[in-house]
Amino acid sequence: MQLTFASYNIHKAVGNDGKRDPDRILAVLRELDADVIALQECDRRFGARESVIDRAALEETAWQALPVARRPHSLGWHGNALLVRKHFEALEAHAVELPRLEPRGAVRGDFLANGVRLRAVGVHLDLSGLRRRDQVRAIIKHVEACEHGCPTVLMGDFNQWGAGTGAMRELASGWHSLTPGRSFPANNPVAQLDRVVACHRWKVVAQGVHHSALAAQASDHLPVWARLELPAE
């Protein structure tokens, strides 16, 4: 089984032209056409934390949002959301508390794809390097404590510049830590902040940055993706 996993910091749907355009974000997601997508900054930061993507508009796409939100008008938790194909069966969805200086969190969702239980974790880590290490440790601890062990993929804006330095060293054992390419800022990318990290049960087939004309305008980050294969057992 091969699936495409993607991560996209949508910057609350505000593009490089300063305009908030959720439909433009959805158009980029359609270009990506990934099976599992982690979104960051998908909710407003203050007040009721409403989703910047209208749920009715999302229902017209190929994806469903896993129920990770703790507020009725939010799509995610601290702006982190998980989208999976509508024909995948949602099993569990949880907000994951992280040690933080900034308003940060992670989300975890389990689902069935072709009869196989899979796990996705969406993250947006702190700007502080020391805090990022603590957050990665907390995520690994959460995954290891899950009742059901299954193939797992972590995705998100790690806010880490070095490919294998800092917090990424916490994932050196037991994980494929992928750096698909430069994704920030979208109009002239120089930093590899957005990552996909897969447990060793997955085989990496391909990876990259989605750099279309639309994606270069829709957010301050470009989406990243990885095509992963789960060998038959």
C-alpha cells in the first residue's frame, strides 16, 4: 500500500498578497491530492478560534477532518488539524498537550486505510530550540503509550533549520526523518522548516515540495509531501 502524506502551514489562509482566501488554500490542497494532510495555523488565534476554512466548503472536497478540535468552531487544536480521505474510517482523534512557551500543541488521529490501522500526528513546534526538543520527546512518549501500535507518520512545521540537528536528533532512532526541501518563505524559499517523519515500518518512495504558482501566493509556507509504502506483512 502506498499513500501520500503532506503537511501545509496555511498561515490562517492569508497569502503573500495580504488577502485571506480559504478557497485558494483548498485549491492548493486539490493540487496536492494527498491521502493524509496535516494543516498548521488553520484556526484564528483569538476569541472562539474559528476555523478559517468553512466546514461546508471542506465537505465538498475529497477529505474529512478528524475530530481533534476542543472548540465547536475550530477545525484543529492550537491550529493543527488532520485531513484524511473520506473513504478512510476514522477510529480515534486526540489533542496532544505539549510543553510550551508559545501556544503550541499537536494532534493525533488513527484511521483505517484499506483495512490497515494507521496513525498520523500533526505538529507545529516552538521557535525555541530547547523547547522543541521537549516537544518532540513528548510526542514520541505519547505515540509509544498508545494502546494500539501501528505504522505512524509525524508531519508539520518543525521550525527547525538544520536537517539533522537540534530537536531532529530525538528522531534519529526508529524514524525516517525527511526534509523534502525548502518551503519557507513561499515566494522565495530558503528554509526547510516543514518535515515528514515516518516510523521505520514505512518505506520512503518519494518526497518533495509542492511549488506551484498558486501555492507560492496562498500562504507564507509551501506544502511538503512524502509518498510512503507499507510493505505487506
